[in-house]
Amino acid sequence: MVESKNRIIIVFVLFILVVFLVQIKMYIGETHATLYKRLEESAVKNMHEVALNIDQNLKNQIENNLFDSFKDNRDMRREFEKDLSLFVTSKVQYIYLIYKDEKNRFRFLADGSTQDKARFNQKLDVNEAYLNIYKTKHELSLTQNSLEKLAITYIHPVLRNDTVEALLVFDFSSTLTSDLKMILEPIEALFRVIYILIGLFIFIAAVQAFYYYQIRKKSFIDILTQTYNRQYLRYLWNKIDMNQYHILMVDFDHFKKINDNYGHSVGDNVLYEGAQIMQSKLRKDDKIFRYGGEEFLILIKKESVSVTEHIANRIRLSIENYIFLKDDIKINLTISIGLNIKPNESKNINEAIKIADMMLYRAKANGRNCIISNYNNTQVSIEDKHTMGETIDNVKAAIEEDRIRCYFHSIVDFNNTIYKYEALVRYVKEDGTLVYPNHFLADIMYTSVYTDLCKRIIDICIDTVQKRKIVISINFSINDLLDENLMNYFISQLEDLGDDSSLISIEILEDQELLNINMLKNVIDRFKTYGVKFAIDDFGSGYANFNYLAELNIDYIKIDGSLIQNVLESQNTKHIIMSIIKLAQKMNMKTIAEFVSSEEIYEEISALGVDYMQGYYISKPKLFGEA
């Protein structure tokens, strides 16, 4: 911190110095120009006053035409030239009187110069400016400014009867500019040296700064995994606004076995590849740190809990589905993730990390290869931890022992004819007790047991379709549909169904925010090639939005049960349902009303024009073969 302040002070002082020197340089340049201008003005003023005196004397002494007077009276001309020579100095070396003949050529009338004296009526070559004076009748000064000297030709018109009769010309030159140049040149040379030194200093400082930040950057990067290290995390310790992030603690499951079985070189390679996979699943503003050993800490820029959960699950699935290769060795790995979605409630980042670490401990205690967050509680109790662990073990055992059951809830049309069935999962305990999904799904979510359960549900539904030739609808979350491994398994089962694959329907559970609608659209389009139909479940609640209807190839809208249950009490709810039905009709979609729990609701919903209904008033979910 002190080094940073010192660098800022040095840069500031250097900036002030450069500005000061530039100001001095500009001032010297302006002074140079001002001196030139004042010298010119002074010279012109003096010549103007002299010219007025000479002009007046001419008019007083010579009343007739100047040319005739000087031609006829040589003594008068010599006397006038003698008077002109009195004004010749080291600076004004030439003073002469000229006139314009009938052919617009200029000739000498008198020359007061002491050197290179011109003869009477001798021709003089001049520029157009001389002729213009005969028109304007105004004096004129022609300046030639160089670094060596200042040269001014001052021309004064001699008027008689408001007509230009002759021109009185002064040639002024001064070497004062050369003197100024000699005075200023060492100063300007000094400035050039100073500028070169400053430029060199800035270049050296820039190079040093570049290397400093390169070295600093390298010191913040973990050599093995090329992610940030704990040193950089400490650097950010007081800079991170915990209101802006969620925290993930990630641990590679059973990583010690890789080092023990294959050696540390293989383990290092696995860690590097795993870190790169995780990095590739993050966004620009997310940050990943190697926290120690095979543990990583990830800061997820906060948008919503569902976005963070989706990113965490995307990381988990990517590692699970990746095959690590090293010298013909194939290694499959999983990771456990602890998620703190309330870091802002902690005293500091250290406390927030501890909570994420507690969630990670909970994930590892509950079977690993899962994500545990503090969505509902910031503390983890031993009792809660054991309960969740038992749930995972129970579901895993139920899958292995074929105690998973699908109950089928019928969906009927307005004639009470069964159109299709919705599959609802249960599992049977060893004592025969039936366990409903609300008692176990949340605990196994994001674990490998959950994936195994989904595959078992698919198997049961496919087998039922093959045997009974009925339409069955299966519920999948957005995360499920984006799980490439799970969907590939589902597709392989559909291919075994052949033409009967069109009897499968999928209901999209909108319990999570959709991050990439194009990914989901691709999944739907893939299943559509097998004739599978799609429904949006619980439309009118949660994350449901009309953008889904516009972008996705949907066949059914399943109206949320809370709207259906409230249709008799609320006129506004009734209008909402009517609007959904009309929208579906215009978009060539069918509507399904769930939670039809009474005859009154049944009659009301039928009157509104819904296509299909489902609920306990119509039938209860049952196993096939039951009465």
C-alpha cells in the first residue's frame, strides 16, 4: 500500500514538473515572437516619422514636378540626397526616392545611400505591391523575418494634389533577431536535454511499472493450475464488496487416491485440467482461486440465486462428465461444492468463506458429488447433516433394490376421456412406507443419486409406454434438460421405443431461471425429431414468462394450480386464466388446468374453454394394476 502511494506521489510530481517546463517553453516562445513584433513596430514607427518629415520638406522646397525639378537641377537633387543620407544608419542602410514612368516601370529620383548608390532615372525592379500603392495611396511595410535578421522595406507615398507622385523607400535590417537567437538557443537546448531526460525517465518508469505489474501478476497466479492464488485473495480481502458475490468452495472428491494410485504428476495434471474446466464455465466477472491442495474458492458475481446454482451445477456436471487422460490412464472425477449465497450477512470475507466451507463439509458428508447451499439456513446442525445423509442413502438403496415407483396421474379432456398421464415419483421404504418427493428430492438435488433417480424414472416410463401404448408426461427441470449426460441417456431410450417415442411428453418445471434460452431450444428441437411434445408447467408463477412461448417450440401450457384453485374467489384470477387460454389458442397450443379439486372448479374451468384438466376431483395418482 505504501509502495502504491509513493508511486502515485512520484507520478504526480513528475506531471507537475512537465507541465511547469512546458509552460516555460511556451512562455519563451511567446516572448520571442513578442520581441520580434515590437522590434518591427518600433522600426516602422520611426521610419514613418522620418518619412513624414522628408515628405514635408520636399513639398516645402519643391513646388513643381519632382522628376522635372531633379532632372533640371542636379544641385537640388544632390542636396536632397545629402539630406537623405543623414538618416542612413547601421540599420537603415538604404533610403531612396523612386517614381513610376509611363510604362509602369520604377526609376530612381534620388538615392541617399552611401554604398551602391543608384543613378538618376536608373531602373529598379520591384513587385506588384509598389504599383498597388499608387491605387491605395497608403503606406506599406514589407517584412522578411528570419532567424538571422529582421528585414523591413517601408514604402511611403509622396502625394501631390491627392495623386501619388513618388515613393519614399526605406530598407531596414537588424541582427537583433540573431542576437535573440544566440541568447535563447542555449536555453532551448537545455530544455531539449531536459525533455529527453524526462522522456527517458518516463520510459524507464514505464518499463519498471510493466515489469513490476508482470511480476506482481505472476505472484498472484498459482503456478500449477494457472488460477488465482490465496495471496491474491488476501490482496482483495478489503476490496471485495460481499454484496456483489456468492461464494463457492469446491473440492475434488477422493483426490488423494489419484496421487496414491497414479503418482503426483498425474494428480497435478488432473488438477490443472480440472481448474481449466471450471474456469471455462465461469463468466468474465467471476473469479476462481486455488485455496489449497485440491480445494478451490470461486466468487460468482451476483445476479440471482438460481443463476449461481446453475453455474455451480454446470461446473459439477462438466467435471463429472469429463474423462481425464494421462499416459493411457482414464480417470473419472467428481467434485463437491459448498455454496454461500448470503456472504453479505457475514462480518467479513473470512467469515463468509468459513460458511461456504461448512456447506462444502456438508456436501462431502452427504455423499459427495453434490451442491449444498445455505439458502434457508446459514448454520449447519449435526442433526440436519445426518438427516440429509440418511435421505441420500435411502434413495440410493431404493434405486439399487428396485423400490422406485411411478404413480400416474391422469389428464382428461372436457368429455372426461383420458388423454395422457403424468408420471409422479415415489420410493418405498424397507418397511413398505411410501415416501413422496417433497420429502427427499431437495436433499438429493445436485447429487449423482438424483441423476440415477432420473434415469430410473425414464426407464419406468419407457417400459410403461411399450407395454400399454399410452401417452406419458415426465417432469424435468431446466437443469435436467441441460444435463447432456442425462439427456443422451433419455435419447438412447427413446430410440428403443421406435415410433412409440411420440407417446412421450415432457413438462418443463420452471423452478429455475433460464440463462441461455438457445441451449434449451436446441434440446427441445432434438427431442422433437422423435415426436416428443413439450409443456410449460406452472405457467403463471415462478420464472414463467412469455418469452418462453415466443422462443420455444411448446405444445402445451399447464396453468399454475394456484390460479386454478383461486378461480372461484377472484374475478381477476379468472380473467388471467381466460387470457392464457386465448393466448394459447392464438399460438396453436393446448391448455391444461391442474389442481382441479372440486366439481365447482371443474365446471368453471370447463366453461372457460380449457382443453384438458387434471386434479383429485377427476382422479388420484395410482400405480397401474391398482383398482
